[in-house]
Amino acid sequence: MTTKRVVLHASTAESLSRARRNVQNLLASRPNTEVLIVANAGAVSAALETLGDHTDQYLRLWRNSLIAQGLTNDKGIEEIEAAVVTLMELQTIGWAYIHA
């Protein structure tokens, strides 16, 4: 059976919350699924305000959003150069895209 891969895109605090719940539900149902959450815009500040969420390991923050909002990634969450590039590259290699 082929490993399923899903990237969830979160651009607001609300969509980040939905994406985190989606990850929990997806992995509970399909534990062998590879999953990422790509956060940009308002989801970046929301991610940094959340204390120690266990879904942080799946989260990637768009560096341009950090810079534009004057934020510092003190949580050490992995950063990506450009959300649009990451989303395009993942879809090109077969990842399913879901906008949370």
C-alpha cells in the first residue's frame, strides 16, 4: 500500500486550529500518513502564540510572514522560504493539498 501524503495550508488563526484538528483526526484514522501544515499570514502569529502544541512537529512557518509581521520564531518551528513554492513542490511530487 502506498504511503499517503497530505499538506494542509493554514493562513489564519482559525484555519491553523482546523489544520491541527485535521492532523490529529487523520493520524488517528490513518497513522502511516505523512502530513505537514504550511502556515502563512495570520496562522504564523497564531502558531507562535500556542504553547507546546503536539502538532508543532508537522508545522512549517513561512519566513516571509515572520519578517512581514516582525515576529521571532522562538519556538524553533521549522521555517520555509516561500509557502507557495513549498505547496507547489509538494503537490508536484504527489502530496494531496487541503486548505484548512
